[in-house]
Amino acid sequence: MIDQTEIIMRNQLLDRKQQLSAALVKSSQSRDLRRLLHEVDAALSRMDDGTFGLCEVCHDPVETDRLMADPLARFCLDHISQREREMLERDLEMAARIQTEMLPKPGFVFGDWQVACHYEPAGPVSGDYCDLVNDRHGNLYFILGDVSGKGVAAAMLMTQLHAMFRSLISIGLPLEQLVERVSSLFCESTLPTYYATLVCGKAAPAGEVEICNAGHMPVFWLRRDGVESIESMGLPIGLFCETQFSCFKVNLAPGDSLLLYTDGLSEARNGLDEEYGVERLTKQVSDSHMLTVESLIAECMVDLKSFLAGERTSDDLTVMAIQRAR
């Protein structure tokens, strides 16, 4: 782990120690509190002697996402007890169900907007973020993003982003200010090693769409006369606590679509170590103007499967297609 991250985790442990010490004065359940306080002191001692984050059995590093979720972890996955393994598996199953429930429902329609999504985690949980929110003015907000890292830590941060956007959209901020506010909150509440690339858009009833691309993959605008890429216009969110973002405005004609995706699609590799790539995806969607959103995504997945030729994707993969009704 990098020094700055360890400093932050030390501060978190010191804060936890202070809270436990204060609770000991008031609580009658002193045995449990003293046990927790002892575990915190032990973790701080491991930081002092340079063994923090190392498995006490094999001395290999404890998985980073587990350590981020629980700085008191002392064993890697290979050496946790059977009971702990079963508890972890149950927790992962529950987390996966919660993530699935947070996804947009199939057949989503809002006014003249039709949306379909494909969500494929590389493991039990995903760091990809995909959401649709409508406001009282008839606007549809769509967000698709990718949190840095993998596993439980990335999934926790994805859930945090979900809550931030849903809370702030109701305020009615201009789109660029909405993303700036989320970026600032995300930066202040996470470790320096974490950030997220994302696309946040607002689709108005008459077809006007604002798009803020924060360090993410290009968005494809599928029109009758071809495909246009809407490139990133800023840094990923959370890198710095004070970052400004800008928006790109387009007018979608009836039948036009937008295609958003995470790098689990464009950077997928086959058995020959060849990358699927944005260029191949562009060719794939270039004649897809007349397709429904469901068919558009289905054809992309068929082409990806053909390219992979039996290989599995190693990263979370999410695709979103938005279309203005004909």
C-alpha cells in the first residue's frame, strides 16, 4: 500500500480507538469493547513494525479490497477459517443481489426515451455504475461509470456514487455543477487511490441532451447519416477535490441513439492477446441506426463473443443504449 493510503488508514484507526475509548466509559458491555480496542491497538502496532496488511500465516499481502473494507483483517483469503469463508461468501451473495436491484429495470421507458442495459460483473460484485433517474421537470438523467480497482472496495464506492447522484439530482443543479459536486464529495470521502470515470447526461423531453464525459470512454451518437464520438472533456471524478467540468450538447432526432459502455467492452482481449478496441466497436454500430436499444446491445454482445472465441472477459462490462422514440 502507498504511504499516503496508510496514513489515512492510521487516522481512521486512531479515530476508531478514540470512539471505543469514549464508549468504554459509558457502556456496560466492556468486554466486547475492550476486545475491539485491543484489535485496533494491534493493527496500529502492525503499522509501526511494518507488518500491517500482511497475512499472519503466509506473510503475503492481504487482499487490498478486504483491507480497505476492514483494516483489522489479519489473514489473506487462503488462510481465513471455514466459518469466515462461509460468512464472506454470504456477504458477497447479498452484495451481488443488492447491486442487481440497483440496476435499471429491463424495458425502461420514460416519455419518448427508451433505454436498455447490459451488466456483466467479472466477479461476484462490480465496480461499474449504471443508473437512470427522472426529475419532476420531465428530464431523464443517465449515468454510466467505472470505479478504479476491483472487488468489494470498488463495489462499495459504486454504491456511494449511486447515493450521491440520486441525492443531488433532486436539487436541480446544472449538469456540470452536479458532476463537480459529486466529484468533490467523492474525493473528500475516499482514499487518494480511488477515482471514477463516468458519463452523466440529461435528456430533455424535446430531444435536447447534455453530456458530461469525465475521463470515460467515448459516447457514440448513432444518427441516420452515421456515427459521431463524444469524447472525454475532463478528468475522472475524485482525482482532485476542486475540478471543473464542461458539457457537450446535442439534439437527438427521433430514432437517434446514444451508446455508452465501460472499458470492459473496448479493452476486452481474446486468446491472441488482441484488444477488441473502440475502432471495431465503431464499425459494429455504424449501421445500427434502425435497431431498437435491445437489439443494438445484443448485436454488440454477439460481436464481442465472436471476437473472444471462448475467452472470458477479465473486467466488469456494462453497456447502456438510449434512444429517442421514432
